[in-house]
Amino acid sequence: MDKKLLLLYVFIIWISISSASIFVLLSSAPGSVCAFWRLLISSLILLPIYFRNKQRIILTYSVLAGLFLSLHFILWMESLYMIPVVISTVLVVSYPFYNLIIDYFVFKEKVSSIQVAGLIIGFLSLLAFYHPDIAGNLNRIGLIYAGLAGFFISIYFSIGRYLRHYVGINTPSYVVPTYLSAAFFALIYNLIRSIDLLNYPIKSYIAFISLAFIPMMGGHTLMNYLLGKLKTSTITSIALAEPVGAGLLAYLLFGQVISINQAFLAVIIMMCVFVIVFAENKR
């Protein structure tokens, strides 16, 4: 792929995914509602492209990917109302930790010693976030939600990698069934919990539409496109910059700040993810 084009894609993805948490908070709607509308609107946007480029569908994998994507969005978006944006995004973008394990056991790929070291230190740092001395007054449920969201998105990306890279399914034929499945699971979740999906002000719907067009189209969908051309570790490395962009926006718009200890731990986690990703890219 042309390097200039790749850099453009990387920039678009970074800006797009950094805006997601902000749109969720601006909507003032429950995280699960934001997840449903983001997924449904994204699916509708892509449907015309899907019908023009439809290939065979491996429905089982798409539905499974949709389940994990739905869980990721619901838990992560709910966590944004419980803990600062920068903490939530740091815990979520730790998914290269899990992808490294999946790559080793599922895809039978080799793992270097420096990646193992990064994995161990990174996991210990993640666990430290749950210690009272570090967490302070942070909502423990929010921390758990964000941590689980990072795990679920790693499975989603691994399924996408398998279908896009190994099976060769094109982007629309993968993402549309996956997004629709995820929207269905989000719908079921909201119905079970009797959460209102419709009665929100105009500003909320503007945020829902923005979530679909910007972080979903410019972020997730573009990342899924690149999964067919580049390594998963290369694609996921783009998310390393998300806490910086999202945290800065949260500070400017909402005045969110974190403690020095929390910031220090966040930096350690990001460094460990950086080591894992770029050690893979140099192999």
C-alpha cells in the first residue's frame, strides 16, 4: 500500500476513534442506547455498498463477531459515564495484549521474549488500576466494564482478521452482517433492561448520527478494510493514540482530569502495548 495513502488512513482513523467517547457523553443517552443507534445507522449507511459488492457470507462468524462488538460498545460506552475518558480508553486499547495471546494460541504465530515481557508488565499494570491506592475514588464497575470491553474487542478484531485475511471476504460482506448482528444484540439488551431507545432530544440523535458517520465509518470500518491488507498488530497500533486525542478532548470539553498515579500507570500500559505492537511489526 502507498505510504502516503496509509498515513492518510491512519490520521483519519485516529481522529475518528478519538471522537467516539466525546459523542457518547454529548448525547447524554445511556451507553447501550448509543451502541444500538451507532450500529444500526452504520449498517444502513453501508447496505447499498453491501448489495453492490456482496460475496458469500460466513454467517456464524459474522454473528459471533457482532456479539463481541455489541458487548464491547455497550460496556465501554457505559464506562464513560463512570470513569474519566482517558482511563476508559487506556483500558480499552489494551486489546493488543489479548490479541497477542490469541495470535499465539489460535493462529499459531511466534511470540518474542520482549512481547512476553510487555504482556506480563502490561497485565500487572492493568490489574494495579483496580487497587484502592491507585483507583482512589474511581468507580470499580466502570473499570471492570472498560477492561472487559478491551477483551471483547480483541476477539472481534481476531474474527475480522480471519475472515478478511485468511478467508478473503471483502469489507462490506463482513462488516454489514457483523454490524447488523451487533445492533440486534444491543437491541435485545436494551429491551431486556427496559431502556428507552426513542425518546431523546435532537442533540442526542445528532450525536448518534455522528457516532455512525465519524468513529464507525472513519474508524472501525476503515480498520476492517485495512485488516485485509496489513497485520492485525499494525492496525491495532493506531488505537495507541486514542487516549491522547480522547483525553485531550475530554479535558477541553468536560474538564476531566486524573491523578498523577493514574496518569503514570496509564503511560506504563501504553508503553507495554507499544512494545508488543512494534516488536511484532519488526519481525
